[in-house]
Amino acid sequence: MTLAAVVAVVAGVVAYGIPANAAYALPDLPEKDVDAWTMPLDRYVPVGETSSAYALLLVAQQCMVGAGYDDYVGPWRDVAAGDRAGGLSTNGSLRLRAFDLATAETRGYHAASVIDAGAAAWSEFSAQPWTTGRSDRFDTCIQRARETVPPMDDYYNRTESLVRLNNAAFDGARDDPTVTATWDDWRGCMQDARVGDVASDPSGMPTREMADRFETLDSSTSPTADEIEIATADARCRESSGYRDALYEAEWQRQLTVPHGDGQLLAQIDTAALAADNATILQVLTELTPPRPSS
């Protein structure tokens, strides 16, 4: 997991303490896709910092080996988990925005892992002794790698703003009248599924008791059969009650305009260049990431 960026409409923004001036309408909207949970601000979101840093070092590694440093071969890393960990650190939570049947059947209510299984091996690799010559060569290789892997710092500097807008839109969408109107049907569906006591509405799932019992915040644990049963019933009821579609539409609407100040910042981003930079980094990772070691 990268951030699923969303933006609040002015009314929703005011409610959540974000300054609202003249609204800025986001241009070039993507096609709607509820299954992918596609949102208007997605094109402003860079790949995760772990992915970017690892891609840079993978390219630099080729340069190092080419210069005779054959031992400079970095281990595999789970960059997706690393990116999610970065998002958790920034956002404070990993929200189940696009909770669907596929997610429920795969991991129940468990959040996707934020544990980079290759982090320990990477730390050991990074701690190897460095000579002056090796260090100088590494600096040169990093500079050369920058010709392939673009710097993303300017994009990352906007992350805090994106997260703030993201949370405001999501919170506002959950309380939208079109969303709350589906709660009764969802509760009725859950009662028919006979899965026990549930929250008053889907946003309260899993309940605190369930989260503790199933250890949903501990990615080192696996979902139990009971958790899968409740989660899959929940996912089906979110869809049949209309909750999922209503939530998606409400969140989408809260992304169509942003406060003027935020719009000015977003307008400075060359989204075509960002898309190209993201694609470059992902391509490097696809081509150069070593195989995951067998467990």
C-alpha cells in the first residue's frame, strides 16, 4: 500500500477546519471506478518513499557492481509494506476505504501488512564497512542513478496537505445523507446473516471488541474463520444495501473542488510529469527487484 488521495468540497472542508476561500475545481477527472476506488486527486499522489529510495539504490547497485564492488548487491525488500508504513506514520491510520468482498475473503478486517519483511536484511547490508574509495564511488553511482530515477521530494512535500484533504473528504462522505440512508438496509442484511452483534453502521466495523478479539491491527496474525465469516457478510451487505456505492459517490463529490489555497498548490504540479516519474520508478522496481527469498 501508496496514499489514496481525496479532496473535500468547500462545505465539507469548512466542517473539518480546513480554510475555505474560493473553490478550485479539479480539472481532468478520471473515469469513475468503484472497484479500484479511483478518485480525482489520485493523479497528484507520488509513489511511496520506500519505493522511490529502493529504486534509486537498485540502479546505483548496477553502477557499483560495474566498478568492481561485487559485494554491493542489496537484498529483496517489501516496498509495498514499507510504503504503507510510511502512510500509517503520516496519516495515523490505514482506513478501509475500498473494503470489498475480495478484501474480506483474503484478510478479513486485517489491514494490509506494514511489515517490510526484508528490512532486517537491508539494515545488515547497509551497515557493511565503507572505505573512502567505496564511499566516493557510491556517491558517483547515486548521481548517475538520478539520471534514471527521478527525485520525488517536491511531491512528498505536499503529502501533509493531501492527507489533510483526504481525511476531511472521507469523514464527510461517511456522514453524507445519501450514505446514512443505507444504514438500515445494511443492519437488516447483517442481522439476516446472523453474525452476532455488529456496529450501528458500517463505519463502526469491525467493532472494538472484534478488533481486539481478531487482532486486526497486528499484521503478524492471520484472520480466523470467524473473522472471515463476519467480514465477508459485511462486504456483501455494504454492496447489497447500496452503502458502498453511496460512499464512493459521496467521497467523489467531495473531491471535485478544493479550497483556493490548496488548489493553487495543486495547480503547480505537472501531473503528466508525475505520472511519468511514478511509472519510471515502478518499472525499475519491476525489472531490478531481486526475488523474494523463500520463507
